[in-house]
Amino acid sequence: MPLILLLKKLSRLSGAVWLALPLAAQPAPATAELCATTTDGKLVAANPVAAIHAHLCGFHFYSGNLSRSVRAEHYCSHLNADFTQCIIYDSDQPDARLIGVEYIISETLFNQLPAEEKPLWHSHRYEVVSGLLTAPELSAAAAGALLQKLASTYGKTWQLWQVDRGDALPLGLPKLMMGFTADGQANPAQVAARDREQHIDAAAVKAQRAEYGPRPVAAGADAWQQGRAFQISDDLLKQFHASP
């Protein structure tokens, strides 16, 4: 089943919107306020924010610097079966800061990318099977169905606000982010804090997801593992100001 159809099915089964955006507390708008009616009478999202219907929690590290990572709360909308777009916050609280964006594509689309484009993308397989990636608003069964679909996708992530270094504002140039690919890479303190908040038994989750089975990562993704870590340096700003 295509990912977008799976998400719609999960939403119908829940009987309600199962996504909580990190917005200030306010009365929930009626369904009609969030939707528009098509010519055939079907309800569709009236704006991009209303189209967001998936919350994923994971971790990213700065390409070229495995030791520098951030927690990433993704709020995603699915444009079609092969393409998902997410806005990323530093928490799931009302005062969360929007720190980045991620585009998620199917393996079919990834394999069609030009060779020079592929190093900008990371795989999601390890993030899923290890339990690093979670879907907090869903039941274990529903989360498992969603994440199993995501295991074969690829993401391109840009960090716009370097909150991990204490920046009070989004300063400097965007940074390319990557996903972890093996045990021992993620910051254990960050992961443990998230697991406590979400009441996750990491070992149990990893054991459950082992049934997804092995699947090779497509050639060209996770290029940092071959010593080809692309990154945008803020030195470019210095060069820009130094130029006549």
C-alpha cells in the first residue's frame, strides 16, 4: 500500500486527527474550517498547514561531524505516494522553534536522481529498525505499519537554526544533515531523554522492528560513510563580504 494511502487509512481508523502541532493552545477549529470541498464533494486540506498529518521524532547530525547531533520533531504532509515534505521543530511543545526542513522520497525516485545529487540524501533504514525514529501519536501497531514503509525512503534535510550551539536566532548558512546508520553513532544521552519522555523501551522496539528484514541501502546515499561529506561552510559569508 502506498505511504499516502496508509496514512489516510490510519487517520480514518483513529476517528480524529492524530497529529498535534507545536502551536499555542487555542480552540480546535471545526473540520470545515480546515478543509475545502472539491467539485465531487470530497473534503481536502484548505492550506499547507492543514495538510500536515504525520508526526515523526528522530535525530540528525551535521554532515561531516558525527558528534554534533540534534533532536528533530518532524511534522509532515504527503504530496503523493513517492514524496513527503516535513517542517522540523526542536521540540513538540507550543514554544518549539522551527529549525529545518526535510524532503522524503521513495527509493524509486532516489534511484532516478543524478549522481551528483545523491550524496545530499540519507537513508532511513537504520533509523527505523534501530528505534531511533518514532511516531509518537500512533499506537505501536499503527506506528509499525507507517515506519516499515519509511524504512525504504531517503531524506534530504537542511538545518536552518543551529539551536545546539545556543544561537538565539537562525544565523549563518543552511547546514546539510544526515541520519545515523549504525549502533554507537547516536548520542546516548539524547536518545535516552527522548525515550523517557515517550515511555519507550528501546530494546523492545528494536527487537520488534527486526522483523522488517534486511534491505540494502541504495548506492549513492549516506555518502559521508565513504568520506564524501558535503557541507556548506559559513566561510562563504566571509568571502562574500571580503569580495569587492
